[in-house]
Amino acid sequence: MGKKNAPVSTSNSRSAAASPGRLALLLTSAVSIALGVVLASVSTTYYTTHRSAAVTRVGRLPVMGYNTWNAYHVRTFFSFDSNLNEHQCGINETVILETASLIKSLGLADVGYNHVNIDDCYSEKQRNANGDIVEDKERFPSGMRWLTDHIHSLGLDAGWFTCALYPGSFQNEERDVKLFREEWGFDLLKYDNCAVPFDEITRENIIGRYTRMANAIAAQAKASGKPPLLLSLCEWGNEQPWLWARRLGQSWRTTGDIAPKWASVASIINQNSFISWASDFYGHGDMDMVCVARTSVFHLKLTLADASPETLEILKNTEIIAINQDPVVGTALTPFRWGLNPNWTPDARFPAQYWSGESENGTVIMMLNTRDEPAHMFFSLTESPWLRAGRQYFVRDLWSHTDNGTAVRNISVRNVPPHGVVALLLRDAGDEPAGLEPRCAVHEWCMDKNGTMV
């Protein structure tokens, strides 16, 4: 993934500088089109659905970390007819500890990647005689508590998730939460909607099934006096979790699994362009993987040992991470113009191109070239609801870490690479120069003080 020049020009600007863009796919779990997912616990209170147990609240900001699924898991065969689900699972305690050590030594922990998540294949296929889940004796011979203690000693947190037909938790929620949190020392639970029992057993919809786990987590936290497990709900957006999931957990998957190709990423962006409004503090839309070159975050695809210096530079871009981890503004970026399509048009191939949002440091603008060839991209400042008419703005390029002059009314970027993202931070620079025409940047109902419509 090489640097691509994408010069930024600002209409009526006092200065303009060439700013390198990046051919990168950078989206977050919260649709901020930056980097996804860090644990941020604070001492406030929340209540379960039944308002019965007050506990310390966790997950104010999105989680950042490493997930083992794509790097070490391969489904080799699946058939509903024969009820076979064969998997190859390459995880073990050595792999997990090596990964945790790399997160630390590569400096990823220093910028917020502080979770190591074991996704599936961690247990035996059957519970023990007492009804408890048992860690796989071959993959984790030292036991889960030994593993999580080592991860915690590095200043990281441990989490996990099963869809490979290992023991699930329905009707065992309280038992399993106690095991995960107290005995094994985990900090996060990703709870997949796999292997759902028959309706005559559950007598619940998907909200009810997740409520059982949320209540078990709250009960364990209240009884122990310690912060609860983070709960990441994964039902792939099938039941509109953006409407209800924040009552139960801290994040929710919004779509199906991502694939390492642009068509998959574009489709996920398209779907999230209509629901990114739902993300805020303590509740984050999870877009699955964030792909950067051959790696990805929340799932860093391949092993961290394969990460190139340029990939690490992208992953450790603190100006991008600051958008996702903003301590003041919790809302996500949203589209202000779709670009190739009329606004509010769903298109899995060409999703919304122009996004903006508030941040602690100014207004974030991101322009996504959805084409397969370089493109010229342009927008008027007042198209974003967060930029004021009659004002000019300092422009900072969040990839090149350079200040690129002052924008007045418009910003134009040439030669944005295919599928590239322009990431800008705009800060108020005072009134725009006097006497500019047209008198109103937005023509609707523009009127002189004498009553003449302009």
C-alpha cells in the first residue's frame, strides 16, 4: 500500500499544500471511518432491563484490540443437512501470548490497542460433570486463568467469544459469566447468535435471549462489587440492534461478516451510512473488521509479525484514533452527501462518499473515493451541518499530519486514489473575507435586508 498524492485545494484559500492520501480501508465499529475499537471504564451507573441491579458502567469508548478469528480460524466444511460443522482452529496459549507480546512491543498498546480476544475454539466440546465450560486441554494446558494473568501483566485485557458449535450459554448464563469473569479473568464477552435452540425451548425473541446474558453480567458485577464484563452483541444486524442493543451491551454488529475485498467493505459502508446516527458513548455500532493493506482491526488479519512498517504506521495514526476515542464527542460521523448517487440512495457498490462529524478538536471531514480509478472530489463547507456559513477554516490532513492552509467556502481534492480516504480536521479560523459572492453560500431563501430575494 503506497502513498498516493491527493492535493487539497481550498477555494479562496490563503495557502494550499499538497497532502498525501492513503489507499486504505479505514472504518470503525462506530462508523467514524477511522480506526475501530479501547476499553474505557468510568464510575457511573447503569441498570438492567428490569432496573434491578445498579453496577459500574464500562465501555464508554469503543474497544480497540486484536481478534484471533481471521488469522487462526478456517471453516473447512459446513452443512445444515448433515449437521456437520468442521473447523480448523490454530489458536493455543503460545500463539495468544506471542500476539499479546507483539501488541506491546510494536507500540500498539501505547496508542490504545489493549484487548486480546480469543474468538472460538477455546474450550472442550462438552461441559464437565458440574456443567461448566472447560478450556481445551491441548490448546490451553496451563489453563485460562494462567493465560489471562499473563495478558493482564502486559497491561492488556482479555476477551472472547462460539459459533463453531462449542458449548453455548443459553440457560447457563449466570454460571458462565461467573466462570468467565471471576475464575478465568476475562474482561469482554462477544456473544454470537449461533446455534439458537427451538422456539419451544427459548420462548423468547432475540432481545429476550440477549437480555438473559445482560442480566447475568449485571448480577455478577453487583455480587462481586467489580466492573462487569463488556458485552459485544453479534447477531449481524438482522434484528435492528441499533434500536435496542445499547440497553444490554456496549457494542453491536451491524452487518454480516466482512471479507478481505473492496466489494464487501463497500457494502458494509453502504449499510452503515443509514444507521451511524445510533452510535454514542456506551453504545457503538460494530462494522466488524477494519482492513488496512493485508491486516485488519478489530481482527488484525494475519499475524502481527507480518505487519509491515507502513501498516503499523496506519494502525498507529494517533490523529485518526483520536476521532474514534474522542472523550468529549461520542457520536459517529454521518454522510452529508452520497456523491455518485442521490442522497439516501442505497448502493452496495457505491456507498456514501462525503462524511462529517463533530470532535473535541474540530470538525472531521472524510471523503471516500468509491470508484476503481482516481477521482477529483469537491464539497462546499456548508454542506456539513457542523460548519458555519460566513466562516473560514484551518485545514489539517490527518494522514500527512500537515496543516494545509485556510478553506473558504469550498474544499477540492484532486487524484484521490481508488478506494482511498481523505481525512481532514477543520478548525474555525474566523470570519471569511468580506465581499465574497454569492452573498449566501446556501442559496435557499437568501435575502437582502431590503427584502429582495437573491
